Amino acid sequence: MVPQEIRLIGQPVRSLQTMLRELSFLYDFLPRLTPDGIFGERTLEAVMLFQREFFPPVTGQVNQATWDAIAALYLQARARLAGPLPGRTYPKGGFTVQPDQNSVHLYLVQSMFRALARLLDGVESAPVTGQNDAATQRNIRWVQRLDGRPETGILDQDSWNTISRLYTLFVTYGQA
């Protein structure tokens, strides 16, 4: 059964068109509808194409079974189109990693620095050790300098946020 929240929300044709439009981003054979609330030729075509490929027989009618099939595929498509979930990897509160301290959280930070070192001057590529060693401290100080903050070499939330933004900007988006 399809969750109630995507069932009729007062505008069933517009809801149908919205679901079919989202599906068209994954399935090229579906026309890219503009949800207008009118069950016209383009909507009929989209329903018939959907039925042909996924849910025969082809009738052009949207009964409960067709609606449920479209809604179920729409839910799957939404999850695929949304992209990956963001990682929340830095602990809340006043968590810090002092110089020469070991922390599992440094594995990710050091890996991000290794990737950034290939793209940005000033970031040093160093082994991933899990220790806030001299190279990691230099990289953290570089980030702190970039932010105009005191250069302590201590990994804190502000430093993490900047490292994460740099990685997202230059590695995640820059290499796509």
C-alpha cells in the first residue's frame, strides 16, 4: 500500500502529473509534463506510456491500481533522484582533537586533506594515521588561517566545517 501522504492532496490530476514528471527524469520515454491540473493529451500520453512499460493493460485510465503503481515507482524514483544522504561525521558539542592526540575522526579529515592537496596550494598530502601529527596540524592551521582564526592546529567544529566545505566544493562538485 502506498503511504497516505502522497495520495490525493486535493488536486489529484496535478499530483499525478507531478509524479509522472519526476519519473520522466529517470525514464526518457515519458514526456516531461508541466503540472497544470488538466488531464489533457500529454497527461493521457504519459499515463499510456507508463502503462505500456510498467503496468499493462494500456487503457489511459487512472484507476486505484494504476495510481498505486505510479505512486510506488515515484517513491523509488524520488529516493534515487535525491542523491546520497549527507554524512554527519563530526561529533556535536565541544569535541576537539588536540595536537598529537589520536582520534578515529581524523581518518576522514586526513583523507579529505589528501584529496584537497591534489587541488589546492597550501594543503599538504600526508599519510592517514588517525593522529593529529605535524602534517595534520599544518593543514589545520592552513584552514584556520583561511578562516582568519587563531592557528592552533586543534581540530574543532569550525575547522571541520571549513574542511568539509572545501572538500564539497573542490572534490565533490569540482570533480563531477
